[in-house]
Amino acid sequence: MQCGFCTPGLIVASEHLLSVNRSPTELEIREAISGNLCRCTGYGRVIAAISAAAESRTAAD
């Protein structure tokens, strides 16, 4: 369960990352979202979601 407080910032940071780097590494993802503090769930699922989004964008090309 996530409260949603950090969600807008994570979405904006993720979209920016994927707009400049279509295939980021886990380290690059972690650096891109490092300015967004999430105390509910941590970052494991967020990182997995960004990785999945990157893969689906790459597959669509």
C-alpha cells in the first residue's frame, strides 16, 4: 500500500529519465528517483516498474 504523496514526483522523474535514456540501468534509475522520498513501500517495486516501462518502450520501437 502506498499513500501516494511521492507518486507525482516519481512519475515526473521517471518520465524524464525515460525521455533521455530509453534503456536505463538500475543504478541510473535509482539516481533519477533519488530526490523523491518514499517511506511507504521503498523503491523495489518503483524500480521494477520503471524497468518494465523502459522494456515496453524498447519493444515498441
